[in-house]
Amino acid sequence: MNKHQESTGPSASSSTGDQITLRGPAELADALPYLMGFHPTDSVVMVALHGRRGRFGGRLRLGIPRSPREWQPVSDQLADCLVTGSERRGARPDGIVIFLCQDPAVGESGRQTMERLRPFAQQLRTACGALDVPVFEALCISDGRYWSYCCPDARCCPPEGSVLALPGTSVMAAAAAYAGIQVRGSLREMETRLMSRPGPDDGEQVRALDVAGLALVPRILNGDEREQVGAETLGLARRLMQRLGESGAPPEERPGTDIGDDALIAPDEAAAVIVGLQDRETRDLAAQWMEGPEAQRALRLWRALARRCVGPYETHAAAPLTLAGWVAWSVNCTNSVIHSTRGP
């Protein structure tokens, strides 16, 4: 958003229904983590704007394609997805804001990253324009700075970029804190919480998975015992959730704080639940733990089990990852409803 558009900049609603107006690229860049709930590293983010004052609407995120040859088809697909998706929800966007977020490559500066991504930004703008939806602002965020691809005025958007605001110092940060909205680290940190990490205990966990597989898979394939294995799996999962809940509040949203949860689950316990969840019906029943305090405990368990899918069992992580995604979606949707309906 350049300086000529500051008076009608995008707006967001606080939990009290008050309008928060964002004026200029600096406040837009600062608002991005609060719009997404995390810092979208290595991502292209597009946000729909509605009405004269540019109310925030639908948004989407995708990892930035590594090959520039993919940029044009990806641009067309993203623009079409955001516009048609917004229309299905009742309103065609009146404008779009684009963010390109990527840390510099080795030996590269933030400004060089911005220039390398400039053709991608232009292709995204063109793709939106082809659908008769203007791009009001396109920002690159890299190495703690931001650049505007739309503003030609070096007085407000200098070539060397502008430093991002200190965390927690903006009007958007204050409104988010009041509404109880959390920024859950960076996308990279969130992904790390779900990935197996090589360690000295991997051999023990693989052996436990071997034993569980030999014991449970034949019983799952045997129609007479399938339901019994499912009940045993869900019973053990519930006991593990209770154990995690009794250990205290959920860990902070950082990878290193998951160590406590990992220590509470023995390799044989993790193996039994992981193998049991490979049965689709058992997994679908486990998906019912998606609301209230139970949901937070379930999310911690599914994350911990995904991290235990090591060595040849990495593909077994599909079940706990699916459950983690389902619960996270449910919890976020519930929080969004609470924040949008809370009275003053």
C-alpha cells in the first residue's frame, strides 16, 4: 500500500468489533504473522480485500517454487484459487495483497533475494489483473526487512529496504494480544515439531515398531480381531493423553519444548499406537478428540507420535500427521469463532 492509499488501507476487526486500519507497507508487513497465526517462512501469501476500506478476507499460502519456470503457472493457479474461493464464500475480492517471504540464500543479501523474486511478484500481479482484481500491494519480507514491489517512492520505500517493526510494538500486535491471538513461531519451527529427528534412541524405537508390527498387523488383518485392536489402540492413546494433561500446561510453541512430552511416552507405547492407527477406522475414531481440553492433549500426542516414526517407519507418520492437522484446524476454527463473537 503506497502513501497515496494510506487513508483507505486494509482493515481487520478486533475481538470487540472495532476496526483496525493498517496504513502503509510497514503495518502490512507487521500484520502478516497475526493474519496467518505464524511467520510464513519461504512462502507466498495472498490476502483478499473487500469493500471500500479493504477488509481482510480469504487468504492462502504456498511454498515458493524453487524453479522460476514454475512461477507463471503457480501464479495463475493461486490467483484463480483465491478469487474463486472468495466468490464461493459470497464475495468477489475488490483487491489483493501479496507477500513473498524468504530468507536469503547462502551468500545472498535480503535485497538480492527481493530482486530475485521480483519476476514472481510481477507474474502474481499480472495473474490477478487478468481476473480483473487489482493488487494493491506486493511486499517482499527477507532478513528482517521489507520491500514494496508497488511503491516507486524511495522516501517511504528505500532501495535498501525498511527494518521490520519490533515484535509486539504495533497496533496490530496490541489488538491481537487483547483478542488472545497467538503467533505460533515460524512455519519452519512448526514443521520441525512434526518431523522425526535422528537421535541415539532411534534404534530402540525402530525395534519397538518392529515388535508392534509383528504383533498387531496380523490381528488387524484378521477380521475377528480388528475391532479389538482398535479398542486397545484408542484406550492406550487416551491413557497417554491423560498422562500428558497431568504433566502440566501444553508446551510453548517451540520445537525444544516438546522434549518433555517425548519423555512421557515409552517406545513400546508409541509403537503400539502408531501401528494401531494404520487402521483407517481406528484413525477416524481417534479424530473425534477435536474439541476442548481433550483436543490440546490429542494434538500433543499426535505430534509426539509423528516424531517417533523413524527409520523405515517414516511413512507411518501419515496417520498421526493427519490427526494433528485435523485437530489443529478444529481448534483454530473454534478460536476464530470465539474471537469474532466476543462482546466488548
